[in-house]
Amino acid sequence: MWGLTINDKHTFDDFGLCCLSCTLDPPEPRLYTIDIPGADGVLDATAARGRVTYKNRTLTAEFDCVYESRTSYDAACAALNTAHHGRLVELLTDSDPQHVLTGRAAWEHTVDGLAATHTLTVDCQPYRMALFPTEKTYVLTGEEQPISLLNAQKAVIPEFVTDAAGMTVKTASGTQYTIMKAGGYTIPEIYLSEGVNTFTLNGTGTMMIRYREGVL
């Protein structure tokens, strides 16, 4: 039965709920416009920083279930509320199991006799994030090595994991950063935009670059 996996629990397999409907609204873009007196139209500065940003989006799912008694209905409501209501959750839909939505969940419950309807509303972050991170590993031999990283729509800060100190990362603009110790580090000034991102690596040892891609 089609459903949602919420914090590793499935709405049908674990809670016995049959999904009647599920909608995921597109996120509203944050629009920035400037009205210039005497000029036609407005100046659209939405992507002035190089990308469009978005507000949260809403997922709404409706489920039904017929219970054997009012006691079992009350117990089911309590279990759902305890597991998710008001909590920050991660959820996957059965039709898109490779992407995760994150948001604040709320349940509403109604019952007619022993036939119940359970409505889930989640205030989600705008992007559906990849279930698994993208990982690229490079063996450096003391010479400059140009690389290209392909990223999806969401701008992300990658993690650099090295097994030796002193490795360097140079951006396309020529700015170079040195990783002083072995381990995993992020460099706030380095982020991946949508599309192909080019860098030049140098040093001796192995460097792995890890990041999670996001799409609308």
C-alpha cells in the first residue's frame, strides 16, 4: 500500500493507515522587486545574488482506517501524536524514495463511528534532499589536479575529507584555501552552485569531497 516513511516508520506497514491523497505544494519563490518612480514596470532583483531562494512548502496527506473499537482508535491517535505531532521529521514518499523532505509535522484526527480520518500536515523545507550524499574521491600526487563537480539546484557547502595535512583547494576565481589538518572540514567560502563547479586540488594523499544535492 502506497504511503510515507516518516522517521523510518511507514504509514501503512507500521501504523496501518491507507493513504487517500497526498499533495506537495511547490515552494513560493522569494521575490525582490524595486519600484523605480518614472520608469516602466519594476526592477526584478530576485536573483541578484546569483540564485533564487524559496520559502517553505506544505505537504498534506490524508489517511483512513477502520478500527475495532474506540479504544483502538484512541491508541492509534496517541501513537501518531507521540511519534510525529509537533516534531521535526524526515519523510520519504513511496514514489520518490531517493529524496528526503524535512519539516515540522502536525496530525489532525476525526472519527465517524469507527471509521477514522487522519490528516498529516508538514511544513517542509523547500528542497527534496538526496537520500545519500554525492561522494567524489581523488588521489593527489603533489601536482595540480583540475576537477569538476556537478551539483543539482540547491546551493550546498561541500565537506572535504583528507588523510593528510596541507592539501589545497583553489576555486575558479583563483582563491586558494589550505586544509591544515587531516580530517573532515567545510570551508564556508566554498559552495557548489547549480551545474558544473570547477576547482583545482593539490597536495599528497587522498581527498574525498562529499555533499548532498537538493531539487525542488
